[in-house]
Amino acid sequence: MSKEVRVRFAPSPTGGLHLGGVRTALFNYLFAKKHNGTFILRVEDTDQTRFVEGAEQYIVDCLEWCGISPDESPQKPGDFGPYRQSERKPSYRQYAEQLVASGYAYYAFDTSEELTAKRAQEPNFLYGQKSRMQMRNSLTLTQSEVSELLAQNTPHVIRIKMPTDEQITFTDMIRGMVSFETNLVDDKVLLKADGMPTYHLAVVVDDRAMEISHIFRGEEWLPSAPIHILLWKYLGWADEMPAWAHLPLILKPDGNGKLSKRDGDRLGFPVYAMNWTDPKTGDLTKGFKELGFMPEAFVNLLGVLGWNDGTDKEIFTLEELKAAFSVERISKAGAKFDFEKAKWFNHEWIKQSPVYSLQLTVGTLLKQSGIEVKDEKLTEVIELVKDRCTLLPDFVTQTAYFFTAPTEFDSAAVKPKWNADKAAFFEEFAGKFDIELNALELETSFKTLAEAHGLKPGEVMLPLRIALVGGKFGPGVFDIVKLLGKEETQNRIAKGIAEFNS
């Protein structure tokens, strides 16, 4: 690659950040880092009707949580700002006017009422080659009429004049050769009546101004590619045009169509990176972060959604993704999103995480649940239970009983077979067990005593567990005994006996 790699993630600040958007950002980031390039965040806020307060900061926070913060952004300006399109407004009209002057675009004075009426007459109406000469624009009006309308500040848009009977062909880094018939593409608006550019004009002007070398964006933008390629050519920048890569869609679990927020709501899983509260309605949409996903796991699962390194390896750190990433290994086909698989990634990441990296998060979760935590015990507790946790909040249910004695017991699992012999056994065990023994030795002495009482060890294991933790869960019961200590174990056995006897 001869020129410096500069890539951009260019979201619109209109709401929550979909996991597909995060994956687009991630692939941009990985490509940049693989080639010692620059990763840019550009906020595409030209559509002021859809702008949502707080959405830009939310996007920044999501990228930071994922560990893929940009090198240049509105918050971290470089030499190619401004990084918000709304702040670049003066630069767009000159290019739109240049296109009109060179015959590649035209002024359209049609009112919204006229366009609505036309669409009512023709349900599949497209403003383009077949219809443009029937409309009110600078192609059908005289030069003097156009000049007069412009002098009177008559509301108008500028549209690209798509050529007739041409084929636009380009090489996509993922899909290979892609071709479009220009007759099937309408004359898109480039500059709106309020003077703001549409996506089509702004993205080309900004990509050129920011010296973007490679464009990674979602497959849904593929139909716009011929317009953008023509604009690069019409503005005289064909030699500077970036390379293109249109990423495969993230599909619904059944593979039938693009995954949407509605699908997540329907199927009970998030599709946003982090919680998003709509400032207008107050509606909360849950995110992966708040559900209990580790950022490393979230990035890992997105990194292998539509990409692989050619091996069976599935667990990647961000550094490993950077090293292994290649465009050639991105799939052309859409990738089904599997929430159970996503949880598997999180479970694997929790299992392999060192205790110290989990301690602050787990301690905070416990305190938020009203549980007073003894930090010196927390390290051992996390080590004991982390293999049992899929989501971070699981640590609360899996560790709470180490710090707070249970107040409720699954007595129904014990009472039907509870008797005086078992009560006597537990009273003796509680009075004589040696806490200095390790967990295996404790278990051996427990079983030996049970046999001496004429009981099978299996008959008394469950009552012990339920007395200690309240239910049928948790790690090895003698690991629990060891961590609780002698006095606390004795207290809990006594309460358990009372509960089972009642």
C-alpha cells in the first residue's frame, strides 16, 4: 500500500449504536492498526431532522468501552477537521454548484406537494432519466427562468444527473468486480433546500478532504456506490478515489433478513452495544454492556462475525485480532447472529480472565446489590465461581452467600427424606470437623462420619449444600465450607437443621 492508510467510521447521531455499526467500526480499526494507519470517527449529522441529543457522546462512549477509540474525532481533532459534517456545511455548496456548472447535476425546484402528487400518480415514481424532463428543474426551464428563481431564493435542491445506458464497474475488496446499470439509479439529491448536503455528496467531499484511503461500510450502502463513484469522477478526483469494502450484513438468528432492534426485543437479547435511553420518549433499550458482557468478549464475538483467520480459533484478544485481520478472510455472505454463541464467548472470557481483572467489577455488582464485601475473601470467591458465570451479574447469585447467610432455603428438596438420624449426624459433624483440613480431606472425613452413622454420603451432601447456600447451586460444597470458616459453617448448619426440622 503506497499511501498512508486512513479509514473512518462515520455514524449518524440518531440513537443507539447497533452491533453492526460496532463491527463496522471494529473492522475499520483493525485494518488501520494492521497497516499502521489512522482510524477516524466522523459524525455524519447533516440530517438535522433525525439528530438526537446525546447520541454523539453515546457513540464515543461505546467505542471507548470496546477499546477501539479513534485516533482522530470531534473530541480528539487532528489536521483534517472539523469532524462533524454540520460544521463543514460551507464546503459542500461549492462542489454542488461545480457539478451543475459542468453539466453533471441540476437545480430542481419541484415543491414537496408536487412530488407527493407525482408519487400518488405513479406508485413507483423515480426522479431520474425517464421522468426528469417532465419535472420543474434547470433541465426543463430556460436559463433566464432558472436565474430568476435563484435570484428570488426559491427553495430548490441540487440533483445528480445520472447518465443513460452506462455501466459503473468497480472492484470491491470483499466482493470482487461489481457492476451497476445507470438506468436503474435515480437522480439522487446532493444538496437539500436548507443548504445541507445529503449523505451522497457529503461522504465523497469529506472522504476526499480527510484523505481517506479505504472505505469499510455495510452492505446496505452498496446500491449507493455508483453515485459515489460518479461523484469522485465528476469532481475530478478519480485518481484519489479510495478502495471500497462493503461488509456482509449481520442477519437474524434464522438467517432471514438483517438483524434489527425489533428482532432483539422480540427474541429477548440486546442489539445495542450499551444501554440507550431515548431522550424524547424516555424509552430504555438495553445494551450488551449492562447485560453483563465483558468488552473483550463483545469485541471478540463481533470480530469473528463474518470473518475468520482460516483456522478453528475462536477466542481472540484485540491484539490478536489486529495481527490476524485481513480483508481476504471477510465473508461475502451475511453472518447469522446467535445469542447463545455470544454468551458462550462471554463465558469463555470470564473463565480465562485473571481474578484481579474481575475483582473491581464483581465487588461493585455485589455492593450495588446491598451485599457488604470483604475484599480479602473476594479474590478466593471469584476464583472459585468464575467458571460458573456466563454474564457478569451471575457473580452476584454465585457469590452472595459467601458474604451473607441465606434467609431462604430450598427445604422442599430436603424435607421429604429428612429424619432424626440425619439431624444427629449434622450436629456431630458441626461439632467436630477440622477446618484446618483442605477441601478434599474435609469431604473424606464427612463421608467417613456419614458411613459411621449408617448414612450414604449422597443422602447428606444435598442438605449440607442447602444449609450453607440456600439452594442447589454453587461450587464444591467443601470449598464453600473452607471459605466460610468453622464458625460460619456451624451457624449455617444449625439454622439448616432448624429449618429442616420445622
